[in-house]
Amino acid sequence: MNNEDIEVLDFDDRSSDNIEVVDLDNKVSDSIDALLNDALKGEETNNNNEVFEEVNSKKLDVYVPSLKNFNIKSAKVHKIVKKVMIYTIIFILFTFEFFLNKADKVLTDIRVYASDNDPIMISKNDKYGFVDYTGEVLVNPKYSYAEDYINGYAIVKDASNLPLVIDKGGKEVIKTGDYFNMVRAGNNIIVSKATDKGLKYGILRSDLKQILDFKYDLINYKDGIYTFTNGNYVGILNSKYKEVYKFKLNDFDSKAIDINPSTITDSNKVMYAVVTINRSSVILNIQNGKVVTTQTLNTIIPEDNNVFYEDKGNGIKEYYYVYNDKLMIDSIDYNYLEMPSLEAGVLKAFKKDYSYEVILGKTGEAYQDLAISDTYFGDDVFIYKTYDMNQAKSVYKLISNGKEVASLDNIKGIKRGFKNGYAIIINNDNKYAYIDKSGKLLNEDAYTSATSFDKYGDAIIKKGNKYCLLNNKRGLILDCKYNNIKSASDKYKINNMSENQTIYYAAKEGSMYKLYNMDGKEVIDDSYTNVAFDDEYGFVKVSNSLYDKIISSSTLESISINSFSTKYKSGNNYIILGNKYYNKKGKVIYVMPKNK
């Protein structure tokens, strides 16, 4: 049987109109009493078919016999048959109720499985299809184009290169011809279709629900921002899909709009962008559309955290810094201007006369006359060193949002500025310790070596000549007895923090590594001469004198490889070695054939 001929039921959405979940916990039990009473009275039970009709949306022709059908004259036999019928009815109803309970659990398991394991894209002869986590073919390779699943749906294209959408079961939930074009825009989808006003563009949510009407001639998406063209107008849509900037063109103008935003490193901060229309550029707020610079034909380049510069030619750069829809800095005096952290609110500047300035972002004024060696920029706190004449010693000031939040005068120096909530100080014994934004020590320990905490809260530290692993919330994860420690990426750790058996660390004792979980417990009873973590997904490459393997962090199953240098491609729930696809249990689920 061809897999394409099999209709796969989609249980991903519990609320689907195609599935009616019937709760018979009370109805079946209550109906037993009514059936018993009818049976004891010798009445016809055909009227009790409502219970069965509620189970199925289509009415069933159910034959329910009564005692009259048997034409029994003996009172004793009559009584025996009556009891047999009663117990048979009870057995059937309880069996049916048990089946429904079990079926509901199976459906729930299917839903969980489907949500946790997206189908895996395969290809054959330049056509694309999908298999599930076990290797069962959901869609034979037949599409000319395919994308990975996002929130349960994948965009594919048919032989005519027209787009459609399939669900996890391979069912075409948006048919060929429903839309002329479909393009991913983050988790949303920009689509176009024929209307009574011609081809128009709109936006679908990731669950395929429409969130923007089909009224635009064109919608584009770049760096998280939507731009539109509609008649002689071009403009910008904000995060709520509202037109916040609109510019009218004449009939001879190019109907193109380009947008280049400044990258924001701090969350929940206003983003500004360069908008270019007909070679003329301005800087504006992408949420309210307010323009903060005059139009220029010169190129404007965005830097991080709302810093921009205009290339005026002949090596001249005019730097801008935007805050609260105002130009706080507009100068050609700088060779370089940087805002390391909007949260800290302090800019770093190098002037054309080679002098160094620290500038308050809220006012655009130089903060103090500081040497570059006395300043420490970080994620959300700026530190600078000054000298207290009264105490005759150096003092370290902590600045957040342009204001002093703490002062330290009992330390020798700063090893590293703030990252992920903590800075590393040098104490008077020339050892290292961690402080938070208020200047308070994380603990009383001091270390001979220390790294900044990652986003998961881990740092590799050293006491004496031995390494340990510290979490800023949970304390020591691995004791100070190792010759080296390697760690999975913070992105992987954050995405899998609930899995206690997941491999996060490799610690070297003597000449061999062992693998550990988030609780610092050894997860595999084996040792390795070398270990390498996948940067994004849960795979760990290991090597010893007996073998080379790739281990799945979540299942601890392994796949043999030729050597430690073997290259592979990884996905969320699979890896590809050569032409073979493996799932996280180490099972081959698909072998990619050679193209003819």
C-alpha cells in the first residue's frame, strides 16, 4: 500500500471539530440503573439508544433484544434469561466505558508525542517528504520545496512550485491554490491571494489563523519588522500590525522600502531603525513611527543599542545616539561610539583627537574624565574606578540606568565587568570572587581562576590547581577536584533544564573525562579521552581507545562513528551521518538514496 493513500488522523489539536471527546464517566454508569429497571419490567430497551447515539455523531441502528423476542413460557427459565440479559448489558457497558478511558489516554499520548517530536525532512531525487521519529514515512518525497515544522505546520510546494501547508500527519491543511505565495516571517506567515481587488497580501499566525486583512499590494519582513506597499504608499507595521509610518510616493517613484534596525541587546527596550525610500533615509522609532532625524541621501549605518552613523564621505562620520525619540548625540567629533548596554545607560566614545569619553545616555553629556583602564562595561552595570582623597584609596562605583547603585572600597580591582548578573572582582589576596548589582558578594569563597556565568548560571572556577563548576543559584555542581571541565552551551541547558538525566558537563579526573547531569551525578559508567558538545542540540561526541561515538544527551543512547573528527548534521531530534538519519535512540530511521 502506498503511504500516500493512508489518511492520517490529526490529533494534535484536541479541540478539532473532527474529534468529539465524549465523557461517559457519569452517563454510562447512570444508564445502567435505567436499563436494569427496564429489563426487570420486561420493557423494550430500544428507547435507551440515546447513550450510544451520543458516542457517535451518526445514528447507529442498534438491535437490543427483549424477553418477548424469546417466547419463553417457563417462569424459571424466564427468570434465568432475564438475569443473563441484565449481566450481559452491565458487562457491555462497563467494557465500553473502560475502552473509552483507555482510548482517551492513547489519544493524549499521541498528542504529547506529536508535540514533542516534529517530523523530520527527507529527500529523494530532489523531492522532499517527512518521516516521524521512528522512521515511519508520513509523506513520501513528492514536494519540490519544504521547510521544517514550526508549531505543528510546515510550508511545502507542489510540482508547480505553488505553496501549501501540511500538518504533522502529512495532511494538507492549506491546499494548493488557496494562496499564491507563502513566506515565513518569524513564527507568522506572510501570504497572498486573489481578491476582488486583485492579488493582495495578509498575515497568518503560526496556527494558521488570519491576523491581518488582505489589503496590501506587498508585505515584506526583515529583522523582525514588517514593511508594506499599498497603492502609492509605503510604510511600516509595528508589532501589533498597526500602520505607524506611511509615506506617499508619486507615480514615477520606485515603490520600494528598506529597513535596517539597530540591534538591541537589552530586552524590553525601544528599537530604532534606518528607513530608506527612494535613496532617502531617516531614523525612526519602529513602534510609534516617530522620525528623529531629517532626510538624507547619505547612507546611515545602524550599530548596536540605538547608535547610528551617517557616512558623509571623505572619511567623515556623523554619529547619532537616540533616546526617548530624541537625538542625545549628534556629532562628527568621534571616530567611534558604542553603547554596550542600554540598561547601564553609559556610552563609550573615542574622539578624533584620540581622547576617551564616557557619556551618559540620558543627557548626552560626558560623565567624568576617566582613563579607559579605569572603566568596566558590562551587560547592565557600568563600573569605574575613582580615587577618594579623604580615604586615600581607590573606590569602584557601580552605575545602572545612569545612576550610582553601589560603591566598593575594599577590593583590589575588577577582573571582568558584569555579565548575566555578576561581575568578577579581585580581592586583596589576589583571588577572585563574584558580586551582584548591589555590590554584594555571591558567597564568601575566593578562587584562583573564574569565568563569567553563562545564561544558565554556570561558571567554571578553580581552587588551587583544580577545577570545579559553580551555579549562581544552586552552588557547587562539581567539586574542586578536576583537571578540566567542559560544559554544554547555555542555550541547550536552558531548553532542557527539566531533564535530570541530560548531559551538561564533562569533567576530567586524571587523564579521562566522565559525563555528568545538572545535579552533578555521573550519567554513564564510562570514561573518555576527548569530549565535544554540540553547540545547539543535545549530542555529545566522545572518544576513547575502544571507540568513537555520538551520545544523545536525553536518551543516553549512542551512535558509532569512524573517528572523533567525523562531521555530522544535527537537528532537534535527529542527526545525519553520511546518508543515514538517526533518532536520539541511535536507531537508523531513514537512508537517503543517491539522486539519479
